[in-house]
Amino acid sequence: MTRIESLGYPITIDHDTARALAKFLRERGTARTIVLCDRNVAERAHAIAKTIGRNTTVLTFALGERRKTIRTVERVYAELAAAGADRTTTLVGVGGGVAGDLFGFVAATYMRGVPFVNVATSLVAMVDASIGGKTGVDLPAGKNLAGAFRDPLAVFCDIDSLETLPEKQLREGLGEVVKHGIIEGDDVFASLEVLAPHPLRKWPWETVVADSLRIKAMVVGDDKFEAGAREVLNLGHTFGHAIEKVTNYAVSHGDAVSMGLRAAGLLALRTGRFSGDEHLRVLALLALLRLPLVSPTTDHDALLAAMTSDKKTRAGQLRFVLPRTIGDVEFGVAVPLKTVRSVLARVNASPGAAELR
């Protein structure tokens, strides 16, 4: 078990999450618990509820990025009201990144706020969405445009759940892991280069997740409400979120982040911030991890329109998070539209000799 407490609430990375969570709730004197879960992990949620014990109810919902909406939030509100949930009820959200974002938003707003514990069961959720206090849902105009900052009581990363994930879904989470490696620098990035050739099922997942979470916690701790430096965590996301939206979420978040990391590297390269050698090093790691590098959409106008709804846009001006080196990332970068279009065109093709031109 690994425990991180630098954000003011415990983050536990464990193989026996049910027992650890039950102990945490018992020590808090929690009288009643409602477990909210994505139906894909309903079996795991019921096992957790059974371990928690008496006065525990499980409510199951069909989720996914397309259902990360105000309409789904309303359905959860209705179920909570029908179940008699009040401000003394602790909500436990079980699932991936969508579940954490949506159930966290519900907890932040139901009765103006009820206690919430996040149990992350996917790699993307563990290394990205589970911590930092950002909750929210998507609007037709863009991703995560409705939300609130609200810290959970605790976060539990359920490492054993990773063993049940299909390899494709497990691999998708590596885009966020690589992002953290680029932000932190050579030691973490080099450790991923060492692990990359090995089968995913043999990776030391507790260590990998803990390394990513320490990096994110360090950044979040310095800028809790995303007033500035926390934007570095959005490396690759301005492009990635746009790809998700334009493809109607046919491209998963993790895959879109991988494409976005390539695009951000290209943009940094073409604005004189990043060296060709380091850009190729990032591409080589993404390729070795079998993450996608080619955007499936050629509708560049739609992508640019989606980017303008990005939360980092100021006064209509697109701003990007770009690497200067592996270990040094810059935020708030304005780039000429012509250069952005050239990068979008390049990301529609496989990396090759033209990548560095």
C-alpha cells in the first residue's frame, strides 16, 4: 500500500481497497453510505458495499463520455432524493474518469455539498481524474465546461481493478502517464522507457500510479484552483479534447491525449521551443507503448472551433501548454493560427522524415 497526503486528504494506492475504504469510513463514524457506480464495475461496487457493511446502498448508472452530461447528473440527483440521501450521507463514487468527474460534481452540488470518496478503477482515473478536486460534466459546446472545484474526503486507487481491464483500456491510460513523465523529467520519463517493452500485465502498477500521482499532487498543491501553473497538467489536452469532441468521443480520452502530446510537441518544435531529438524521443516512447499518433479527423475548422471553447482560451485567443524540454513545460503560449493549422495537417499523417521540418 502507498499513501500520499500532500493535498490535505489521503490518497491510498492499494490492492485491498474495499477493506481500506471500510476502515476509513468506520474511523470517520460514517452513519450511512451510498455507493454510486458505473454499471461496468457494478460487481466491484457491490463487493465494496458488502465490505463497508450496514446502511450501505448501491446505485448503478450507465456512463461513458457521451453520458457525462447534465441530464445524467439530474438522474443521479433523482435517485439520491428517492433514496433519502441527506448531508450526513457519504457518497462513494466507483468507476473510471467519467464516474469520478460526474459523481464528484453530484457530491459538490447535491444539497450544496455532501461528503464524497472517490474509488478509481481505471488507469486514466487513477493517474489523472481522481485527484485535484476538479469535478464536472460536458456541455454541447465543449468538454468539462460545467463543474466545480471540491476536494474529496479521500481517494482510493483500486490497483486490483487494473487486472480486470481489457489491455486496450489499460493501455489508453498510459497517455496520461507519459504526460506526467514529460512534465517531471528524465528520471520518470526514463523509467517509462525501461518499462515500455515489457508486457503491461507485468508492470509494477502501484509504483507507476504512485509516481504519476506524486507529480500531479505536487503541481496541484501549488495551484489548487488552476489560476496558472496547474495548466501544465493540460499538456496535450487542448488538441486531445478537440479530437474527442469532433469525433463525438469515438476516440477515447487516453488515445486523444497521445495524439495531443504529439501535436503539442510539433507545435513546440515549430515555435523553436523543443528540440527535434526530444520530440522524437517522446514519439518513440508513445509508439513503443502502442499508443495512437495519428488523428482520424481532417476537419481542421471543426477542431479549431472546439479548441476555442477550451478553458485555457482567453479573450478568444488560443493558448497552449508546450514542452521546452523533457522536464520543462510552459503554459499560456499563444501561437499563430497558421502554425496551429500546419500541425493539425501533420498529425493526420504518420510520423516520418517530414516530422522535423
